[in-house]
Amino acid sequence: MWFHIDFHSYTPVYKQIKNKIKEKIAKKDLKENEYIPSIRALAKEIGVNLNTVARAYRELEQEGVIQSVRGSGYIVIGIDKEKMIADKKEEFKKIVLSAKNLKIEKKELFKIIDEVYGN
Amino acid sequence: MWFHIDFHSYTPVYKQIKNKIKEKIAKKDLKENEYIPSIRALAKEIGVNLNTVARAYRELEQEGVIQSVRGSGYIVIGIDKEKMIADKKEEFKKIVLSAKNLKIEKKELFKIIDEVYGN
Amino acid sequence: MWFHIDFHSYTPVYKQIKNKIKEKIAKKDLKENEYIPSIRALAKEIGVNLNTVARAYRELEQEGVIQSVRGSGYIVIGIDKEKMIADKKEEFKKIVLSAKNLKIEKKELFKIIDEVYGN
Amino acid sequence: MWFHIDFHSYTPVYKQIKNKIKEKIAKKDLKENEYIPSIRALAKEIGVNLNTVARAYRELEQEGVIQSVRGSGYIVIGIDKEKMIADKKEEFKKIVLSAKNLKIEKKELFKIIDEVYGN
DNA sequence: GTGGTCTAGACCACA
DNA sequence: GTGGTCTAGACCACA
């Protein structure tokens, strides 16, 4: 499956779809000028209504990330990777702060990072 | 102000209130048997409707975190701190993974942690 | 009735709603900080689905024209009137050009303007 | 290029094609009994699918504007120029009204007309 | 097949 | 009452 949606998350589904697509572009899973899945194909695959995917794609187009091609689908334009990285760091910092508030030790966070990145 | 609500967050306000109170208990800002602000007072302070705070308190009571005292408000019972820490670590791990996907370097994450915790 | 939608126009309904609201703001029919009709009220009045109005409002909010107020509706922020006027003139110019192509005489256009504006 | 299609317009492409051809006939760029470009040729020239041009021609034929000639293409029959002019004036009047609503001054419209028609 | 818009109706958070 | 999101399904233009 192309990606997974968390239907119990407070983050709206259309927003999750937007994020996932941006991530895929950032990771070069999707390259410039490449077609992304059709609205209906993606909707079916992730078990979501067509309108929800359509909204995500429409907003991504407004943001200049993808572009619709008449009668044939959507292609990738590109993303501002620097901004994505900056945003992710900001998000990371917030959770580090709340971890600190919970008195989770620094070394425990380091350990988790090592687990994820490999040592 | 006792704490801050992000009205633009997708996390519902009542949920944010619950989280903030749990955090305060975890941080020992609020201790067992201590009174928490009345529904009315808190609603006024953070600028939300009474019903919203009432819902947060009602759910916290159901979870055994606080308890209403006849005619005089709510007192802290306690929280499962281990669970809160485990949840936070889980949350942390997810964001580390997505940082890795964005090719953010390990040392950059370490640096942010050092900034937050002090070196 | 607050305004009229042309269901036979190629201009999508949500777009017509956006335009009408902007016009009303430009005409001072709607003033800053004033509430606009609720999504459901307007939808009912103009005989359109709630989602269609919701989309129009959402986009107007993104454009900074209106702003949603939690639990109570949308208020007017304001519009870039200069831009609206410039756009309208551009639109006007185009139709003048096509009138010219049809060999409609200049004085006939003047006559129509006089009719509309009063002489 | 014979004429230009605006792919971002809400006016459907087939409709734009119909309008452009009618305009050309009204302007005498295309005269009665003259051949118009073949479906294939026009489709290639303006960069649209054959079906789209075919639909435009089919409708123009139904309206009696053009006529297919067995095995050799389509020829111009003629148009109701009076109706085209009346429609254009109606369209013009509407935009004058909305210009008035925006408080655009009469003399500014006159100025634009003078620019387009030459003084 | 592709995208685009719309309806009718549901369920939720918030005031 | 207010906004916000989502589904199921329809109909259209375009390739």
C-alpha cells in the first residue's frame, strides 16, 4: 500500500494525505514531472472518499507542489525542502521540550535516536 | 495565565486542556489532593466556553485523574506517569523517524536536544 | 434574497459565491468585523449545498478576506479593493475588444454606459 | 496560430472553439462556403484532443453555422450576427453595471474604450 | 481513463 | 446555534 492514513488522528485525512505526498517528494520517492496516483486510484487504495483526495490535491496544487494536467492526472512540480526541514526541526524541538517537562532523561532521547538512525 | 491553548491546532480544545492538566500533574505542578481551578475560573482564564472545560474535567474524572468534591470543585487523584512517559517516547520516536526520512542528520537532532536540556 | 447564483453559468457556484461576497465587501454592503451569513443560512437561502458555501468561505479565509470565529461564524476582514478594480477594468477591456471585433460602434458602447450610470 | 484557447478558463474548451469560430465568421475572417480547418488539423494546431474539436463542430453544425461536406470537411453556412451583437451588448451591460458597483468612474470606462478603438 | 464540481446527509467540536 | 470534515454517489469536460 502506497501509504497509511490514521483515521483516529485528529489531523484531518486530507491534511495527512498532503503531508504524505510532500514527504514522498522530499524523499525522492516521487520525482519532478512524475505522475502521482490519480485521485480515484489513491482514494480507493487508502480507503477514503474521492473528494477527500481531491481536496488534498487541489490544495497541493495551490501551493505549487503538484500541477494538474488536463485529462491525464497530476504531476510533481517540487517542494521547498528547506522549509520542510525547518518545520520538522521545530516540531522536534517542541516534543523535546515536553519530554523534558516529563523529566525524561536526555540520554533516553539519544538512545531512541540511535535506535532509529542506527548507531 | 495558567496555560496556553492553541486555537488553530487540530487537537480539540477539550483535549488540549486534558493534556495540559495531565502534564502539570506529571510535573508535580499539581499535587495529589490539591484543588484544580474551577470549571468557571479556568474557562474564563483561557477564554473558552464552560462546556469545553466541563467536558475535559468530566473525561479526566472518568479516567480517574481528578475527582469532583461535592460543592467545592475538583481535586487531583493522580496519573499513570509511566504511561505518559511511554506515550511521549513513542511520539518522539515517530518524529525522529520522519526526521530521518527527510535526511536530517543525527547530530542536528542531538544539537536541538542539547539546546533544550542545556548542555 | 441576499444574492443570486446563475446555475447555468460555467463559473462554478463556489466561485460565484466568492465573487459576490467580495463585491459586497467592496460596496460596503458588508463592513469590516461584521458577520457574514452562516454557511448553512446562506446555503439555504441561495439553494445550494452546505459544502459549496463552506468551500467558498474556506477559500476566502485563505485569501484573508474573512475569518472564522470559533463557534460563532465568519467576520469580514477586508479586501484589496485596488486589485478588484484593476481586475474589473481588465475584464472590461477584454469585452470592449471583442465588441470592436464584432464591429459594434463605439458610440453604442457609450450609450450603454450612459444608460447604466445615468447621464 | 489560428486562435488561442485559454486552458485555465472555466469556459469549456469546446465552447471556446465554438465562440472563436463564430467570431471569425462575424468578422468575415471566414466567409460563407469557405472551408474551415479539418477537425484533425485544428486539434493539432491548438493542442487539444480530436474529440473536443469534433464536439465543437458537431454543435456548430446542429446550430446551422457550418455544414459537413461529404469526405472533404466543413464549410461555413453563416451566423445570426444580430444575435451575436445583441448578446455581446448584454454581456457588456452586465460588466458596466458591476463596474458601477465598484464605484469605477464613467470616464474611466470611456478612456478604456478610447484606448481600444483608437481615438 | 483523467480531473472538477456538486448534492444529500452524517458526525464532531465549540459557544 | 456555529464551523469542519467526510462519505456515497452523480454528472460533466477532456484525452
